[in-house]
Amino acid sequence: MESYVVSDVITYLLLLTLTTTLITFPLSVGQLRPWRDGDEDSLVYHASNRRIWNNVRDFFPYPYTPRDAHAWVRSNKSYHQPNNLAVEIDGQAVGNIGFTVKDDIYRYNAEVGYWLSESYWGRGIMTEALPIMTNYIFQNFQVNRIFACVLEGNVGSMRVLESAGYQHEAIHRKAAVKNNQYLDEHIFSMLRTEHKELTR
């Protein structure tokens, strides 16, 4: 009985290792990989930034506390098709790229989003990461459309999406409120058929 349990544990660990390898994607300056214990300190350091918070939804904490970091890592420690991947550079988690599959009549839509430490802005890291995540979503989930919502003024994020082949399909006028100001929301999207054309 004891050897059977040990064998099960070994098999389980091997499967975790294999799956982790499959969902780790190399970047020119780092990698995309699942969140894990030990990421909390770097997450607090890099995420607690007003300039990042200004361009994301209010559920993203500011200031970003250790409690917030522990909650995020705990909820995202997954080795089976995670929907959030840490951007790791020099051994530190310095950003995130992830998605949410919608429901009801929007159940074949996924909303993608990302943030990156200000220390690494302008280096093309998200320009490299977004096509990887886009491919990951279309390959592993029953999604027909991936979209992103970008607040007005966030030109860098718009360029990332355009570079990845996303279409600027709409502007929702003054649809968002951030810092007590009404802001336009820009919608970018890519259809599965468009992705197939891009990756031929």
C-alpha cells in the first residue's frame, strides 16, 4: 500500500512537470510561465505603481500590498491550462498576461489583458508576449474572438495590439471612469479566421 501511494505521488509530480513545461513559453528576454509560490515579493515591487494602475481596471490594487500578492498567486497557481501567465525576467515576475472567457451569448469570446513593470516598458516584451498568448487561447479554448479594451491615452497598449494583428473595431465613447474622469474605451479584436490567416 505504501509503495502504491509513493508511486502515485511520483507519477503526479511527473505530470505536473510535463504540463508546466508545455505551458512555459520563451521570450527573448525571459519567459511566460504559470504563477507560483515565491512570486509575491516581486509582484508587490513591480505592480504597485500608479502609472500602471492608471491604465487598468480598478480591481487591480493600488497600492499593491503583500496580501493582494498572496491572494493573486494563490488563485492563479495552476498547472492545467492557466488563464494568467507571469512575465518572468531575470528570475522575477514583472508582469502578467491573461484572459477571461465570457459567458452567455458571449461564451465564444475571450477578453485579453496585460500589464508590465514600468522598468521594462518600451522593450517590445508585450509585443512579443501577446501573439504567444493569442495562439495559446485559440489552440486550447473554444473561442472564436479575442478582444481587448484599452483606455484612451494608453497608446503603448494600442500599438501592442495592432502589432499583433488585432483590429481597432470600436470606440465606446466616455464608457469608462478612471480617476474620476470619463474616458473613451477602445476595443481591439481578432477572430479565429484572422488568426489562421496570420499564422499560415
